[in-house]
Amino acid sequence: MGRLFGLFFLGWASMACVPAALAEDGYDLWLGYRTVEADRVQAYRPHVTQLVAGTATPTQAATRAELMRGLEGLLGTAPATTDSITQDGAVIVGTAASSPLIARLALDTRGLGPDGYLIRSATVDGQAVTVIAANQDIGALYGAFHFLRLLQTGQPLEHLDIRETPRVKLRVLNHWDNLDGHVERGYAGASIWDWHKLPDYLDPRYTDYARANASLGINGTVLNNVNSNALSLTPMYLEKTAALAGVLRPYGIRVYLSARFSAPIEIGGLKTADPLDPAVQRWWREKADEIYKTIPDFGGFLVKANSEGQPGPQDYGRSHADGANMLADALAPHGGTVMWRAFVYSHEQPDDRAKQAYSEFVPLDGKFRDNVMVQVKNGAIDFQPREPFHPLFGAMPKTPLMMEFQITKEYLGFATHLVYLGPLFEETLKADTRQHGKSSTVAKVIDGSLHGYAITGMAGVANIGADRNWSGSHFDQANWYVYGRLAWNPNLSSQAIAEEWARMTFSNDAAVVAPIVAMMMGSREAAVDYMTPLGLHHLMGRGHHYGPGPWISGGPRADWTSVYYHRASADGIGFDRTASGSNAVAQYAPAVAREFGDLHRVSEEFLLWFHHVPWDYQTRSGRPLWDELVHRYTRGVDYVRGMRKTWDGLEGRIDPERHAQVADFLAIQEKEAKWWRDASIAYFQTFSKHPLPEGYAPPAQSLEYYESLEFPYAPGNG
């Protein structure tokens, strides 16, 4: 017994010597403010001896509270708060209007706008100080979060000279949350908005939500689903929305609502929602007046119209511009914006679903009001693991286009697959539209520099829910984080952002950061491999989009099936979008169209997106197409297996609670990646008739088995 106890004690003692974070449940996100290493504490403390920050406004109070909270956590003690500098190391925060000390410095804040800021080492009255200065309070708050990020990621505090302004004006989350608490395509529990208890009970979580978003510079949130309910515009729900707006306002976040186009009928007692009908126009003007009386800084409306059964102006023979402009006219006196989604397709099925948004919107370029933005998904189908950039980007120079990314992973394994979306976002933003020659990137469309847009925006479909860790998994927090950072500056590196997040969330230890970042950066490509290699797309299970379903056929619309997109047959696989097929390539600039349309020039990432290719076509690896597909499916599974091994090697360096959940989810991911591989190979082999390449394992089950699987209660379905 004594020997066993001794062995147990020695094992425990050896584990106790391994540095690990305290047990965590993920609630604090990247704002945990864990105490930094002792040597860094000693290096940082001389630079944060005092804090000079006002509290005259709610935003100023929030800024000082965040700095006190963060600095106390990171350094073990909070700095003294003061109105006057008595020693080196003071941190001075504010604007020239709020801080006499900053006014005396006469800093050049021209060009910072309302949201930008400076972080600068300076001298005041002979004392060395750090100044966080802005034109408005919200800029100072953003600067405070940046300053804390420097400490969180182990950056030096000497000789600071940082100047930051957002490249994009509207940086917005879209919540697909219903009034009943269900979240469409949500994998993190119920909605965080407790509409039943609002407006009388304000969950403290709302403030933490605001803090997290402000730390990234996100300045807007659409509270309700694009598949909207007109009740959200009734007085009872506007009062609830106003209560949320009051919590978010100090953090620079304006609230928006998804507006149901048929609301004048459903809650207004009208018989039509025709945007050219004077009674309808009057109803929306009065509704806007009512909203702004309740919420003076209301942001505006997000609209999904004539898409997936939603009502819209085409129901009355009107255009998208007619519908958007009616709402824009109602909002314009109050400074509101209409974000009109371009994810549309009509009841008449086109020859190629990928072409429809371009076909409907390009003829309307220049016909929208100045306060309308057309919100365009990153690709022309629907948030696939990989899509070429949407052809609308660069094609509407007279109409501001707003990027729509999906942070929640509807098509990328839900919450249990570790898939870092930074590379997907970055790939899209760096794509060259060639609309004005080389370097006409999507990022330049979004930030307005390519066409001179007066308003710019980026939207992210949120992955946030009531789960304690907010996003359903710890690593999905990184997708919220990278979206926010890229919305601020679309030219940032997704790898640098991943490293930031890993340091702020887990550890500054290089032995932890390096393997985590490596896992993250390869994870999206792995998902493409085991789900949709070589440009395949939309092969997921029907409706819920859980698991493989390349055999899906039939139903009300061909373009809701998998067979519509992969077009596998005995002679090959892939969707011919060249001039000999649907000619979707013609919607791109000529230089891009030539590349996408040429079988020998198109990137193999998009091979089967644009071409129908024989099974024995020789790919650039030298393998026949069939062998290359099998290879890539298998490579994806192998990568997940490698992530599991890497994560297992971090045991003891990551707190046990988070390590255990990630390990469990990686096991699920490996199981499901293999399911994807095996089911897809079993199905496509019925067309290729080719044997598996030597050394590759056959599917574990029969095709009939995979086709028999049903998941009627998979989460997130609309």
C-alpha cells in the first residue's frame, strides 16, 4: 500500500511541476488576463505605475474598468488611479476633450476618425508615460484593448508608436437567432438573448459580449435571424431591443434588426407590402420614426428578400433596388443603413445557381440609395469549405458591397470539428478580381479603396450561443476573433492573428503556441480534403448539412441536391462552368475568366468547381483524378489524426478542463472525417469503376449503410 501511495505521489508531484493554466471553462474567451511570466511582470510594471483615465461618460468608465481589470490580472496588482502624474510609468488614456494632459501633448490625431487611436511613448512634465489617445471615447476604448493585447502577447512596452484606424466602417455580427431562443445554424446552445426576461432583466453576459466585441473593434450587431419574424418590429420587442442597446452602447456597438419585408401586412394591417405603394412607404417611415424614438442610435435593417421562400419586392414585380430604397428612404432621416443581402434565387430554377446573384444585381448597379449596402457572401453558392470569390466583388463599382462571412461552421463540421476559418477568410480577401488590373483584390473592394465607396462594411454570421464557452468549442472562439480582427483590417495575416489568439487564450509558451498555430493553420485545408476536395461542393446531408450526402437527389429543387453540383457520371465528375457549360466564368473579369475556364490553368483547388473532368485525367501530382481524390480524402483524415497527436502532446501544458474537451472533440472529428472519406469514396467509386490506389484502405462500411443514416435532430437546422 505504501509503495502504491509513493508511486502515486511521485506521479502527482511530477505533474505538479509542469506549468499549466488554472482550470478554465472558456467563458473569459481571449480576455482571461492571466498573470504573465514573472520576468515579464518585472519588465512591465515600471510602465504601468499609474492610470490616468476619466469616467465622465459610460464609455470612459468602461475603458478605465477594462484597464484596471486587465492590468491587475496580467501583473498581479492594479496601478494607482490618479489625475496627476507623480512618477514614471503613467498610462494616460482619453481624448483631447476629456484629458487636459492629452490636450497639452497636441498629438496629431487627424485621420484617425471616430474609431482610430494612437499608443505612444511620451514625456509629460519630465515623466515617461504611455499615451492612448483618440478623437472620441470609443477610439480610446479600442486603444486600451490594443494596449492590453500587447501585454497579453508578450510585446515590449518601450518606444511605442502605434497608429491604428479601421479600414472598414461597419463591422457587424449577424445573429441568426429566433425570438423563441433557437439559433439557426447555431451549435453553441440557445440564443444569448433572453427575450422573455428582457427588458427587465439584463444578463451580465450581455456586458461580457460587448467587451469581447469591443476588444476586436466590432461596432454593430444584428440581433435577430435573417429569416425574420415581424414581431421583432412591434413595440414590445422594440422595448426589449432598446434595453440591449443600452448595454452595448458604451462599447460602441449599435444594434440592427433583420426586417421582414412583409411586416406591413403581418403587423401593420395592410393588404400589400409593395414597395411602390404609398401606404407601404408611409408605414415604414412611421416604423422607422418609432424605432429611433426608442433607440436613437439604431443602426438600421438587414434584409433577406426573395430567397429561400422569404417575401420580397419581386413578389410584386419590383426589383431589389425598389425594395431596398423604400427602406433606405425611411431610415435616411435618422442616419440608418440598409444591408440588403445578395443571397437570392428565384422560384424559376436557373441553369446554374452560382450565376443568379450576379444576374440579378449587376443590372441594378448605381440604382440603390446612398445608405444601402449590398451584402454578398464570400462565394456564390453558400459558405462552402472552399469557393472561388463571388463574381459580384468588383462588378458593382457604383454600389457599396459588404462582405458576408459565416463564422458559425454550418458546412465545416459544426462545433466539434477544429477548423480555423482565418485562412478561408484571408484567401477570399486576397483574391484578385482583376477588375482594374492586377491587385484589384476583394479586400480593396470591401474597404472601399478600389471603387471609392463612401460606406464600407463586413458582416459575420455569429457562432455565439448560451454555452458557457460561447461558441460551442474552445477553438471556435478563434473564428469569432479572426473575423473581428479582419473586419478591422482585411489585410492582416490569419497566421499572425492565430498566434495572437493562442497567446491570449492559452499561453505565451512557444512550446504551446507553435503547435497550436500549426494545427490551426492546416485545419481548414484538412476539412476541404476530407469533405470537398478539388473544388467539389455542397455534398452535405440534406437540410441540416451534417455529414456526407453526395447521393442526395430529388426534392422540390434540383439546386438543393448534391448531384446537381458534382454531376458525377461514368465519364467524369464536376460542374462545367466554362463557355461549353453554364458559362459562369463569364461573370468574372476577362483575365480571371480565362484562368478559371482553362482546364490547364485553373488552380486544382477549383478544378471540379469549373470543369467536368474524366476520371483518368492526369492531375498535377501525376495521379489520375480518381487516385487524387482518394489521396486527398485520406490526407484530410491523416491531418486530423495528426492534430490529435499534437494536442495529446500538450497535456499538462493546457488546463485539464479545456484540454479534455478539445481532445474529445478531436476524436469526434477523426471519426467523422473518416466517415466523410469512406462514404464519399464508396459513392463516387460507383461512377469511376476504378479500384482504390495501392495502399489506401477501403471504406469501412457499404455504400448502402452510409446512405441509410439519418439525423432528423441534428442541431442548427432552420
